[in-house]
Amino acid sequence: MNVEVMGSGTPPTGDLDGKVVPLHSRELPAPAGRRRRILVLAPRDPYPVIGGDRVRIYSIARELARHYDLTLLTFCRSERERNFPAPSDGVFKQVHRVVMPAWRSWLNVLAALPTREPLQVAYYRSEAFRAAVQRLAPSHDAVLAHLVRTAEYARDLPCVKVLEMTDAISMNMRRVAGTRLGYFDLRRWIYSIEARRLGEYERRTAAEFDLVSLTSRVDKRYLFRSPAVRTPNVIVVPNGVDALYKDLPSQRERAGAEIVFVGNLTTLQNFDAAYWFARRVMPLIRRRRPDAQFKIVGPIRPGSARKLMSLPGVRVLGVVERLPPVLASARVGVCPMRLGAGIQNKVLDYFSNRLAVVSSPMGVEGLEARHGVHLLVAESPDEWSAQVCALLDDPDAAQRVADAGRDLAESYYRWSERAQPLLSRLEHLLEHPERAPASAAEPVPSAVPALVETGL
């Protein structure tokens, strides 16, 4: 079986419009019998697997790859990026990258401003990408479009079509537009424009796919809240975790009063959460615990890092090679999200690393987690200070919360289990493509009965 990847072998041909040119080939042993093939469309390369959207599509693709042969078609910014070697992890049998320079994306956005087209859809508009889809799709049994940004390229195809929508992005943007941040950020103005355009587009687009997946019931109810709208093709596939690390230090073994936040700080939502906590909550905590330190982990722009590090007790680590060693010294993981949608991967990371967690109500939306059992929930700065200090001052109570969170991750949030509804429905569609998807209620997991979604 030939495997085409965009590697660093033969120099590429083609122009910046993004002709798809195989650069390297290698032989893999052919599986017994023909496996069905799925074409995965992504707005950006899932590698490196950093950030919520990359983690989600990579994890779903990895589960699909156990049963199907996957081809990845994605955007990149330059010929240099197109030449990056594709990881040899076996998830994608072929990788194709289409060059889309940033300047062309922003010209698309400017052209879309006078229209009703969602700006992020315009941002990823590319005839070269469309041509690549048309060329690759006939040799595949299904197409999976990641996010509504790539849905345009799949909606008219005659094969089985899956939209991995992830979040209700319009809900995310509406929240940003309606929140007083306390500082200027141009993205808030852009989001106010985009929120109005995107909601109806998401609903209309979802109706044109055979199967649509979202991270939480909160997102599903927001998009399809009208009782008149039936959505048998929409399922909830929560985020999950992979590694549940062994031999993690107990709360008493974690010295000091270290508080950690993990996230992609280049996004407005994560920067806002970290900055709000550092500016409004840390001073209250440090009055009671002068030794408290707030450690921030994840991609961040230099200006944002300087702004955070100017505040007392704040350390910015940026991108780290491995997360577990960094989390092993922390006492409390925080998720002070004021903006956003979907399930927060950072909370699942804290759970799997045996951290006690304090979160805002928005930070635990869609999670099957109970306040006072698996984590603590806080809203005002005073509540946040009280909850975090309660965990710092009582290692035994913190241990009970940390262990309950880890048990929840182990019993319910394994990726191999969370992806099963998607795999089952997809297999049904492939076996019976002429039938409409059967409506099925989404069961409450038996492992964690009667848990309540927070913040509905």
C-alpha cells in the first residue's frame, strides 16, 4: 500500500495556491481485506498535538484508525510547513497539505465583511483545497469535516458525510461579545460580528450532514433549542483522556502552595481566564497564603506573558515538553473560564494527574462532575479565594477531591470509550447509507449516576 505524506524528501512542485504534490512514499503492510477509507478535512494540521481542537480531532482520528484507513487533508501557511515530515504514528495513511498564506485568508475576511458569510468560513475559503477534496473524495467511503470551517467542502459530496463540530462556536462568541472584559481586545469586536452570522449557519450546515458530533449536551441544546427541530443526526461525544499516570505524588507530598493553569494562552478565552485569576484572585489568596504561586502553562504571546508576569506571584512557563512533570508539583488546578464553550480539556488533564480542581461554572459545562465531590466550583473572587485556600490548607480534603476526579476520569472519560457512539453510528451509516440515522437518546453513564451538568 502506497502511503503519500508531505515529507522532506523530493522538493515540492506547484505554486502557493496549494497544488497537492506527494513528496515522499513508503510501503506499509496491507491489512487483511479492504478496509473502508475516510477522508479527514481539518483547518489546520493536528500536529503537534497541542490545544483543545488539535487534541480532539487527533484523538478521534486515532480511534477511527483502529477500524478505517484515514487520509488527512489540511491547510498550512507556507511551503516550509508543507514539507514538515508527517509523524509515523500510523493514524493517517496519507497526509496532504494545501498552502494557504495568511494574507490570502485575511483578504477573504475583508471581502466577507459586507456579506452575511461567517468570517471564519471565509478565512478558510480556497479553490485549491476544494479541488483537492474533489480529487480525493471519490476514493473514500466517508468524509469527516472538522469544525464548520471545513464543512463547505464536504456538504455536497455524494458519500457519507460527518461533521465533527466540536463546540457551538456561536455560543462561545456570543459570550465573549456580551462579557465586560476590563481591558481592550479587538477580538471581542470581531466576535460580536461573527456571533450573529454563525449561529444560523451552524444549524443549517448540521442539517446537511449524515452525522454531527458535539462535545456536550450544553452545546447541543444551545444550537437546537427549538422543540420543533429534530436532530437524530446529532450526537454528543465528550472529550476524553489518554494516560492515567501511575505513582503520582499525594497532596502531602506536594510541597508549597502551587496553583496551576493549563491552556492555549494565544486564545482570548484562556488568556482572559488566566489574567482574571492572576489579577483578581491571587492577591486575595496571597493575603492568606503568602507562599502561593500561580504557574501558567501553554503557548503564549510575548506581550501576554509580560503582562501576566508583572503581577505578584505569577510564573509563566509557556510550552513544556511534557505536562505531567509540571503538574506533579502543583496542589490545585484551576479553570476560571468566563468565556468559552464545550468541555475544557484542562479539567480532564487535572483529573488524570490527580490534582484537586477548582473551576468556574462555565469551566465544568458538559462534564459529569459534582461540586464538592470531584471538584469545587467558584464564581466571585472571594469564593475563588476561599475554595482554593480550603484545598491548600487541608491536604486530606484536597486528596479526597483529587482522587474522586481521577476516578471519574478513569471510569468515564477514556477516549476509547467516549468515541464509541461516533464509531457505532458511522459504521451503521456505512453499512446502510440509504437509511436516515436512527434517533437515539443519549444515556446517562451508569458509572456516574445522577450527575448534573453545571451552568445550564
